[in-house]
Amino acid sequence: MEIRLRIFLKFFSLTFIVCLLTSHSVSAANPSVDGEWQGTPHLGFSPYTGLAGLELQNMNFGLTLGWPASVGLKYYFDKKGDRLFLGTHALYLKRDNDEIKDGVFYTENERTLVGAGIGYKWQSEQGWNMTFSLSILYDREKLKNGSGTATEEDVVSLPGLTFGYRF
């Protein structure tokens, strides 16, 4: 757990420094999203949007939906819907696959991740953007087989990096 905390603190510090250094990003020329809902499809990985997802934004708020089953809520400190944000999210995965863990054979794996994080979105004038995030998550994994279930719980840190286009 001590190594994870060190990694998290380094990523958090790096994200904070990058946010401060880029506070006058190219997004200053972007139109505000005040009063209008805008969408941004994302590809990459993030606990907010999974591997592929959509973010709907209005002013300081963003609602995210993604695949695999994920949902999130972001608060941007800039009304343009970019730069520094805080958020919460949940991600659910269920797989029917054969897996051996700790010498026991399992046929199903359910995983629920719930957490909160900080991130930064760089928005270009042309609409393209890149989002980096770092989250702390409660991770609950439930393994099943014909004779019973096993549950494991942990707290993990998880980085995210996605690319998108605002329309």
C-alpha cells in the first residue's frame, strides 16, 4: 500500500504542476459552453468513460457515460468545460471466463470500481482534446464458481488518458 501511495502522490503532484503551468492554455480561444449542452466522444481509458464513451457538458458540469458500463460526474473550474476538474465515477465489469486464482477455478468475474479523482483537459481550437485523470478507487472483485464465491476488496489508484472531439 505504501508504494501505491507514493505513486499517487507523484502523479497528483505532477498533475497539479502541469495544471498551474498551462493555466493559459489554447482553450482561452474556445467558445464557452454556457447554457448549451455539448458532447465529446472519448477513446482511451478512463474510469469516467471506460474504453470508449461520451461526455455531455454544460457550463462547469460534465456527465460521462462509457463502455464497459461506466458513469461519472465532473466539475470543471472553468466554464468552458476544460482545464482542471474534480469528479466521481463508477465502473462495472462482468465477464464469463475461466480463471484460476489462488489455486481455485472460477467461471465468472464481477468487478465494481467506485471512486473520485482529479484531472485536466487540454482543448484545442479545432475541437480536439486530451484528458488526463488520476483517481482513487474502491475495488470490489467477486469471483464465482459452481461451489461458491470469493470476494476481494482493495483501494487502488488509477490513471486515465483519453482523446476526444467536442461537437
